[in-house]
Amino acid sequence: MTRHQEKLSAFLDGELSEQDSREIEAALASDPSLQTELEALMAADVLAQEEFAAVLDEPVPLELARAIEETPEGPVANTDSAPSGWGGWMTAAAAVIALTIGTTGGYVAGLSQGEEVAAAPGWLADIADYHAVYATQVRHLVEVPATERDHIQTWLTNTIGAGVTVPDLTEHGLEFQGARLLVAAGKPVAQLMYLDADSRVVALCQIQTPTPREGFAERTIGDFEMVSWGGEGSNFVIVGDDGRADLDEIAQSAATQV
């Protein structure tokens, strides 16, 4: 591991001196591999934050809440004497906190052993944020219109570093409108935009990764439903309105064409 790699974690956390920060910024500008490592480190940090947020969203077991209220010195630390049913919750919370604290350092240590982290594991949250903005657009829904399909495929392929193909989804009542370029978890993302007969937006997003996910996975983030999958050096996700029932079929169809 180089001294620049050793400082990436502190650089990301804003813990370096001004001189060291300038040194890392200069190194990032001249070393694409170091930039890639920083982007993967940012992605790992996003994943840790998402896992921590998921635990915080879980309801605190009633017995645990009562014990906290009734204990003058604060929460019970000894899980051996804890009421049945909430030891697992405390263990899970502690594990995620440890993950949040340790992900960054663990990733940097792994670099010296040649380990790879899946590209941009936290990218779906960024995609949901973008979709909330762009799905409301009419005149400016896309950057490049559908009439330039060949250019879109070449442009996005060269930009994200993986082959981009515009799938035909007319059998699902979707008309291709054009494309945008996004950035999620520090990496470029291709976004293909479609409209149905009710002018509802469905987007297909693609990000390059050396470790594509296996199988299809459904997820809801905010007001949007998502179906994600991996293949051919990329991860993909179909995004539509919450409650839309045909996204899985759309994703299956798109997956056979991209």
C-alpha cells in the first residue's frame, strides 16, 4: 500500500492537514487508479451509512424502551441479563455501528491484499434522489433525445466504461424518450428515460462494476419502486412510481436486451 492509499480514508473524512489534503488532491488528479480507489471507498462508506440508517428505522423493542427509561445510569450494557427478545436487536445495532466505524479502514487495508469492493453499492439511494427531480420534468426530461439513439449508446458506453444498449420496451407500453448522464456514489451512471401512456416516467440506469450482483432484487426507496440486477460488467436498476406493478416484468425484458 502506498502512502497516498493510506491517507485516502482520512482525506475522505476531512481529517488531513491542509498540506496533506493538497498532496492527495494532486495525486488524485494524476493517478486514475487512486481516483478509482477513492470512489470505491466512498461507495463503501455509503453502504455503511445505509445499513446504520436501516437499523435506526427498526422499532425499539418495548421491553428495551422501558428498561432504558427505568435505569438511572442509562441503557443496560449486559445483554446476558436483558429481557428475552431484545438481545438480538442490541447485537444487530452494535454490529452495524461497528461496521460504520470500521468500513473505511477495513477497505483501505484490503487494498494491499488486492481485494475488490463491489462498485457503488450505495448507488440506488442516489438514483432515487435524481429520479425525484427528473421525473417531474417535461421539456427537459432528457439531455439527449431519442432521435439520437446511436449517439446515446456510444456516448454513454464511452463515459461509464461499459456497453450501453437502449432496450425496446414498447411491449410494456413504454416509449423511449432519450438519456441523461448521472453520478451516483462517485461513478458515472447512464440513465435511459421512458414514458408510458399516462406520461409516467420509468428509468433504466446502468453503472459499471467489476462484480455485478446476482439475480433480481426489488426495493422501495422513498416514493419509488426499484428492480435491480447485474450482468456484463454492470449493475442495472429499473425505477418507477411506488406501487407500479409491472416493474419486474419490465426489468426481466430489459435484462434480455442490455
